[in-house]
Amino acid sequence: MLLQQAIAYITRKRTRNLVLFLILLLILSCLYFCFSLMQVGGRLEDHIKQSAGTSFALTSKQGNTPFALKEAEKVQRLAGVGAMVPQYESPVRILGKEAVTGQQSVERDDLGQEAKQALGAVFTQKTDQHLDFRSGSFQLVQGKHLSDQARGQILIHEELAKKNKLKVGDSLTLSSFQMGETPAKEQTFKIVGIFSGKKQEKFTGMTSDLSENQVYLPYEDATKLLGLSQQEVTQVTFGVKDPEKIDALLKQVKSLDLDWQSLRLVEDRKAFDQMKGILSDPRRPGTDHDDRPPGDGSRCSIALTQSLDTGADP
């Protein structure tokens, strides 16, 4: 009886009930949209934090003086530390081709012909994450970046490519510099990428000082070409899983039993600070008011010679 009365009522008030149903449906749809937007916003904020590039580096206090990779492996075991990227910098000789020449503020007459064949080699992994590229100093214009699985590959500057009429897919032979009685080693690399740009240069009188003679090679090839007796690095960069906890993480790193007489930490969080300012902008819905000025637009990454030294001896 009650069911029949309800059906009769709905039938008589069909138009009004339809309007009420549509209003209720609209309210529920708006609520669902708002909750979905809040979830997407939270995930987007987490993604921005992760992609901010916050990181720190372990490097020598004496410039590019090598140290054992096992020292850096102690840092990698800490919770909160992300990917570890080793790096080894050393000049190498270009064979059968010519290095780019240019004016330098330092001129030396005590260097032989080999110094005019020198390239500045950076043996590393994942060049798309390297400071030189992330900061915008260099930009890949052809080919691809080196991956962490790359072997026997090389990235070269477009000016070096133009001077020697090289292109992606060509080969380039390099050798180490002979040190005392140790003979130089040679290795041929396949060009997989060409980049452009210029970075801050330090002049020593060698052609390897010029940005145009900078090359990037897989870290694993350093041992073979340079004849290293063990896995050595001149810098190791570490990612940070949670940029907001980097201060606590750095305190943990400084408490480790490392050779702090010769090692130091360097870091630069400008981009993350800028990102925090954007996320806390009072014009952004759902955030507290924050009058902090935005950063200067720099990428948050490790800088060896250009960043603030935060690694005081513990």
C-alpha cells in the first residue's frame, strides 16, 4: 500500500522530483570533482618535490683529487638517500682529430703538443641529470643522453663536431696521457649525442679548459681508458627522497666515519626553496599565506666549484 502511494506521488510530482534529482546529482558531481582535484593536487605537489632536483655531493677539498668510491657507498646506505651518481673528471687526448682552439687568459710554454689535443672528459652516468645540463649551461641538440647502462659511448660539443665534421653515429678515438713509465691507453667511442652551450671555464693553458672541448663518457669506461687501479671518483652526487628533510639527512651524513680531512659536502637548494614559495603562494587554493619571495630560478642541484660549501669538518 505504501509503495503504491509512493509511486503515485512520484508520478503526480514528476517534474518537481526530476528537478530535485538533477540538483542532487549536480551537488554530488561537484563534491566528487572537488575531492578528485584535491587528490590530484596532492600527487602533483609530491611529484614537483621529487622532480625539484634536490641533491648533495661528496667531493674532495683539493679540487678534482680522486678518492675511493667505497667512501661514498657508506652514504648511499642511509635512509632518505636517493640515486647515487659517480663522476670522474680527467683530461684525455683526441686522436686523429683536432681539439677546438680559443683565446685563454693563461698561456704556458712548458706544455707540449699533447696539451693542444686535450679534451675535458667527464666520466659519469645519466647525463640528463648532470648539473651542466640541468642548469642549462649545456643543451642536447642531437642524439640522446648517456644512460646508466651506457658503455663505449660519448657526448661531444657541437663546435668540436663541426671542426672535425663529426655527427651522431660516428666514432671518436681517445687516449689517456702517458704518466711516467705507464703507457697511454686508447679506446674508441661511438658518438650518441651532440650538445651546445657554454659553462664557466677555468684556464690552465690546455685546450681541455674550453667548453667546446668538453666530452661526457660512461663512468665504467674510466677504469679501462685511464688505467685506474680501483674504482675512484672526483665527485659523487646523491639524490634526496624528501627535499624537506635534507638538513636532517646532511647531519646524518656528517656523522659518518668518512675521511673528513680531505672530503666535504656541497649542496644548493635554490630551486626547491623557489618551489616551496610557489606551492605556498596565497593565491593558490588550499595553502597558507606565505610572503617569501620566489627564488632566482636556478636549478636545485649539486655544484662542486660554484655552490655553497656546507661540509664543515664534523
